[in-house]
Amino acid sequence: MNPTSAPDLNGFFVARSDKNEGEFKVLHNTMLPKNSRTFIDTTFIPGEPNYYLVQAVDTANNVSSSFPVSVTLIDSIPPVKPIFISGKIDSLGVVTIIVEKNKEKDLMGYRLFRSNSEEHEFSTIYEGFMNNDSLDQKVLTEFKDTVSLNSLTPIIYYKIKALDFNYNQSEFSNVLKVVRPDTIPPVIPLFNDVIVGEKKIELRFVPSSSEDVNEHIIYRKTDLQSKWENLNTTGPKETKYVDTTVTTGTTYYYSIRAKDISGLFSKYSSTVYGKPYDTGLRPSIEKFSIDVEKKNIILKWEYPPLKAEHVFMIYKRDDKGKLQQYDTTKEKSYTDKNVNKENYYAIKVITEDGGQSKMSNVLGKNIE
């Protein structure tokens, strides 16, 4: 201010506005004395633009105004943590992100960050700041991003910070997860071992390495020219499956596919096969008993049903004490009329497909 006052100076008024033009509001009720050179404003609004001008008034009530002056107030309070409203991605890979506008009056805008993993560092991809002196006083709350759809990482991660005109930054928002439209089928799982047993086939495999796999489907058939039949479903991390619905002597062919959360299937894996083998061992004789009736030896036993044709082989000790084949029967009892003083027997099953049971216990009776 010019230290030399005009002869007709009467006093001063100090006015304030949140814009550098337009209406300014006088901050005091009475005119300041003409020798005043300072004024303390205690009514300013923190966080808002503050423009001041001084009006000089002469004795004839003529008014002369200074140019507006912007006063920067020390502001160390950051905006509150921003909140995402939504995030969507279209079929072309354009991501639209909407943020709930912060309530701070000195909000300057937002800084948007992106990463391909929640655990990795987030990089700045967009800054939308309002110019304090601009006529367009709108804070951008809708952001656009473009990403590739041909990626094995199904999710894109976003964070955002709010900034005020003093460049105070808010803390990071919560992470926004945007799922890419899935156009890539899962990686094919692979069989790495087939373990064949008598009544089962164990399949071991390397699961699909795709992150969005939801399940694995195991297929089976008994004829290479036939269509695959869905055998069972396993979880995304399972590494083996045991097929117990098999028949000895039949060859079974297997394949496996992965299915992701979008319903996309991998290709069929290479075919593997297994054939349950027959050990030849059949169930043992049960509840074998021996009695004497009228100097005849009566043998009785029990045996579970068998699909294959079978006979019961009767063994009897000879005079040297060795068991020898003596007779056969299809019944579950046998009467020996050709008895000796000492009579010892054992029984086992012989099937037409070459199988047999273990020898039963040896039972005996002496005849006087």
C-alpha cells in the first residue's frame, strides 16, 4: 500500500471472496481508520480459496479497489480416504471406474493407480486435477482405462488417492477388483501316472496352472472310437483320482479337462489307459466243519456267490500224511463213505477262469 495517503482519504474496507472476480464481502462493520495498514481476518474458511482486496474511501465516499490477492493458508489436513462406487470392463477392454466425490471444499482431484496383482506395487495411470483458477470447477469422478483382454491374469486391481489444492494426499482407497471378460480357456491338465490294481485304477495328474480354474472333469470310455463319458469332477488343486467302478480284465481309457469360473473348458488331455488285473485269488471257504454219521464223514461249509462257474475241490490226506486231490463237488457239503481209521480233509475253490481260493483249514476225524 502507498505509504503516502491522499489528502481526502477517509478510511478503508477489506473484503474477501472465494473467487478472484465477482462479488467480494466486506469483513468488518465499520470503516478502518485512514492510518490503518493491517487487518487480521479470523473468519476465513480453512480449505477454501481466499481472495482479498482493499477498498479506499475518500471523504466524498468515492471508492477505489485494489486488485484481488490470493492468500495461501497453511493446510496439512489431507482429504479423507476415497471410496470406489463401481468398476466395469467392456468387451473391448475399456474400464470405466466411478468414484464417490469427496466432501472437502478444497478437493483438487484424484490420482488413480493400477496393478496386475494385489501384492505388487501400484503404478499411477491417471491424474485428474481441477485448476483452482479455471472457470470449469468440476472434479473428475469417472475414469477410463484400457487393458488387454488376452491375459492369463483374470483380475485388474485399482487404488485411488484424493488430493487437495495444497497437495495433501489421502490414504489409499480400498482395492477395487475388476474382472476381465474371460476369452482364454484354461491350460490343459496333464496325467503323469496311472497305477493299476485288481479292483481300481488310480489316476495321477498335474492340475491346470490357470488361476481361474474352478474344477477338473475326468472322462472315461472303454472303446477308443466311442464318445467320452463324464466320470467325475475334482477340485482345482486335486492331483489324483481313484476309479473304483472298474471290472477286472476290461481296458479303460481316460482324459481330463479343466473348467474355469467363466465356464470355459481346456482342451482334452492326452489319453491314458489302465486294465485292472486278475490276481486269480478267490474268496476262501468259510465255516468248514466235519462230522461222523453212521461211519460216514460229512463235510459242510459256506461260500459267497461267484459269477464265474466253479467247483469245490476236496483234498484228503494219504497214508503218507500229504493232502491229495480226492474229489470235486458243486455243492456246499460232501459225504465220504470210503473212510479210514484217520481221515483229514481240506477244501478250496477252483473257477473256470483259472482262479482259485486258498486252501481251507485241515479238519479230521478218527473212525474206530
